[in-house]
Amino acid sequence: MSLYVLIIFLIVYLGMILGGLPFLQLDRTGVALLGAIGLISINAISLDEAVKAIHLPTITLLFSFMVVSAQMRLGGFYDWVTHKLGQLDVGPASFLGTLIIVTAILSAIFSNDIVCLAIAPVLIDVCRKRQVAPIPYLLALACAANIGSAATLIGNPQNMLIGQSLNLSFAAYILDAIIPVTLGLLICWGLIAWQTKGKWQLSAKDSSTPAAPRLCTEDSLQFDAWQTAKGLLVATALLIAFLLGPWPTEYVALIGAGILLTSRKLHSRKMLGLVDWELLVLFMSLFVVNHAFQQTGISAQSIQFLAQQGIQLEQAAHLFFATFVLSNLVSNVPAVMLLLPVAHQETSGLLLALVSTFAGNLLIVGSIANIIVIDAAARKGIAIDWRRHARVGVPITLFTLAVTGVYLALI
């Protein structure tokens, strides 16, 4: 049976690397779900065991903040913020810096993927109105969203998983992460501003290229002050409860989501329609696959073998390198799931969160936020290929990881 579990495990993580499986219409979520179904079908894990393998606090927290983000999006908050940024009477470099700061703050609270999804199409229109080239700002949006999301344990899915699994203190994590995140944002601004070298003006190609037909009718949403205020009030209450209260974060977040779903104007169908159900299914499926694999003992044997070869994943330096490599091979969430069992040191949680998130800037496929921004640009007639992204993403990743490595060594 262990052999069959190993085969399914390897197929699932091959799918994580490739983004799917050859000749089949499956994405990462489909591959993970099929793997979980396969394990249950061959009785490698019972249905009851599969349910118990799912870490419900992480799923609950993730779902709850998806509802909070849906509230903010339907209230037109992200569109309003982006338009307000566009109206600032500042130069291109200052506009870039302001965009990076605002994006980072929003991503730390409302999740980087949602922020990029809502802001990217509006940002392109704002850049065209200001007569500045949109590509540097779009790349700044993606990189700042990734970096900023590392500031809290609710900024991205992998941080939620790390915080819930290792029972990290919400407030203590922020205090530990704020320095490398702030330095990372400065690096992001400085590098993009330096690469642009004063060539901020909108080119004739960018201004005249017609946008592709919209795939979504919600590119621009009317600002609703009440719905936005309601969402901000709940989000603020949640943050205060996380920082000061003794209550489990998943319970508090779920109550907040329930309050927002109780609305006389926004239908629950719209709210729940913006929940990323595929991501939730991916999480649950990977929990099942990883649990079955760990039960075989192969994982423990592999760690022991690596230790005999001088690679001890419990050590910070080795865990740092493994997190960086795996995050770019299989994506950050699967990488974190694989490495959590060896996160025994006091700073392991901080290391996993920072490195797995910063590593997402390396290549377009390293982060869902990157893909969202690139796709939004394509729908507006702006092409950003992997080379153009790598010119920004690779140095930002290397510099931010270098800063993180030095910081972790000093604390």
C-alpha cells in the first residue's frame, strides 16, 4: 500500500510543479483533489481519516477572510482607493512609492490575491489617464502585494496555514516580520524606479492598443460608503481581537464573516460567489494527500536520509534554502505543507512565512498574485512576458531573501 501512496503523492506534486497533468484538463486543484480521491478509493486512508486530516482552523480562517475581502470588493473599496491614488498631485516616482505602500497595507489585511484582482484593471486605466507607462506600476503592484502580505498571519494562505499550525502569536509575528517587510518594500520601490530610469511616460503603443474584450463585468464597481464602512469596521474589530484578545482567530474571523453575510443589500450569492472555492479545495486535498504520505513513514525516512547526507532541514540555513527551492517548484502553499513537519525551531514559522512569500516574486508562476496581474494586463492589451517580469522579480527576490537571511541570523 505504501508504494501506491508514494505513486499518488509523486503524481500530485508533479501536478503542482507543472500546474496540471499532461493530456488532462486538470489544474493544480484538480490534480490534488483527484489524488485525495484516489487515496480514499484504494483505502489508503478512510473517509473519516481524510476528514480528520483537514486542518479545519486554517480552512475556517481562510474562508472567513475571503468573505471579508468579498465585502470590500463589492463595496467598491479597492476601485475607490485606486482612483484616489491616481488623483494625487505627485510625480511618477512618488506615485509608485505610494502605490507600493497602499498595496502592501491592503495585502497584509485583505489577502494579496484579492487586492491584485481588484486593483490591477483599475490601475491600468489610472496609469493611462496619468499618461504614465502601466507596466512598472503593475509589476510594483504584484511584488508589493507579495511582500506586504508577509507582514501578518492573514496576508496570504500560506501564512494562515503557518500561523494556525504552529500556534504563532499574531502580534509577535507582526513585530518580527515588520523590519524585513519594510526593507523589502524599499527594495521594490528603489529597483523599479532605478530600472525605469526616468522613462515614465506612456508610449504611443500603450495608449493606442485596444483592450481585449472583458471577461468580467466587475472591472469597475460603484463605491458604496456604507458597505465599505461595514467591511472596514469588521476588519478593524478582527485585527483588534487578534492583537489583544485571547480567543482563537478562526472563531473570531468566522463570526465576522457571519456578520457581513447578514446584509439587506448584498446578496449572499454574490458574497459567496467571490470566495475562492478552488483554493479551499486545494488546501483540503493537500491535507489529505500529505497525511496519507506521512503515515507511510517514507517522509520521516527521507528526512533521516537527508540528515545523514548533511542536510538537516531542522537547521535554519537548510530550511531557508529548501523553502526557497520548493516554493518555486511546487508553489508556496504545497511547499509549506511539506516543510511544516520539520519546523521545530523558535524562528521556523517566521522563516517559512517570509521565505515562501518573498520567493513568490522570482517568476510569474511563483505566485497567484503575479498571474492575476499579468492576466489583467493582457485583457487590457498590455503584454508582460516572463522576461519582463524576471527583470524585476529576480533581483527583488534575491535582495529581499538576502535581507531576510541576515535578519533571521541576527534575531
